[in-house]
Amino acid sequence: MNNRRGLCLVLAAPSGAGKTTLSRALLASDPGLSLSVSVTTRGPRTGEVDGQHYHFISQDRFEQMVERGELLEHATVFGRSYGTPRAPVEAALAAGKDILFDIDWQGFRQLRAALPGDVVGVFIMPPSLPDLTARLTARGDSPEAVNSRMAYAEAEMAHAGEFDFQVVNADFEVALEDIRSILSHSRGARLHQV
């Protein structure tokens, strides 16, 4: 039996810093952690399943959710809207379940305001900007997309200091272990808050 309130672990990073790969590895190695499923107005990418990776919705439905207060956080990134549905997160926290969030700094800021005391933020940093450029290029992004994402990355990294922790992803296994340690420590601290 879990006798503590769940926690929200936010992993944020500029595109190409390894957030998705780290999130998948963390979820695969920790059965006590589940991924928050966001809503988005963008179309599904190859292999994405509605309700598992995202809830794919129309812009009209998204705007209704915002107006009705059904989202804990929301943002528009690269012309597409994203948000976190309130009801499943609040139910999970009350049941003592921990939730992983793959959101940006804007979402982190809103989530922390909506759920004070329940959110732990980790900002994943690339080893350097040239390394980030190389990663984006290696994954096949067009030169235009790389330039756009690099400009956005620098703006995102300016907000890294708002997070509780910063982890540099120079070595995947080291970064993953750092995040596991942060999660373990945060869980332990919550046991004393019951």
C-alpha cells in the first residue's frame, strides 16, 4: 500500500538533448512511474497510438478544454497546441502514483503553479550547443529545422534555472542514473510529508 501522495516528475529539455530516450529508459526501469498522456492538436507521427502517446484532438476541442479549466498546463510549440488533462493527474496523485511529464519550461511553470508541492522539475542540458546541433543533424532534421530548433533551444535553456535540478546528458547512463537518484530522493522526501 502506498501511504504517500504521488509526485509529478517533469523532464524538460531542448529538442535533441535526449529527453525522450531518457524518459523511455526511466519508464522501462521503474514500474512505479507512468507517463502523463498529453492532448495535442498535431497529427500522429508514425508508430504513435492515440491514447497511448497522445490524445490527438482538434483545435476547437483543445480551446474548449482550456476554457473549461480541464488542462493543468498548455502551450503552443512549433504551431501545435499541447496540454495536460487535469482529471487523470489529480486522480493518480491522490492514489499515490508518480507521473512522468514530457513538457517544456512553460508547461513546467504552469504545472507547478497548478499543483504546488507536487512537482519536481529536471531540465536536461546538452553537453554543448555544438553537440546539440550535431545530434539534430544526425537524426535527419533539415538544415532549416536544425536552425529553428537551435534558436528555440537557446531560449529554452535560458529557463533551466527555474527547475529544481539540471542534468547534463553527456553520457546517457550517467544522466539516467542522476534522474533515478533525483526520483528516489523526491519519493523519500514525500514519505515524511504524509
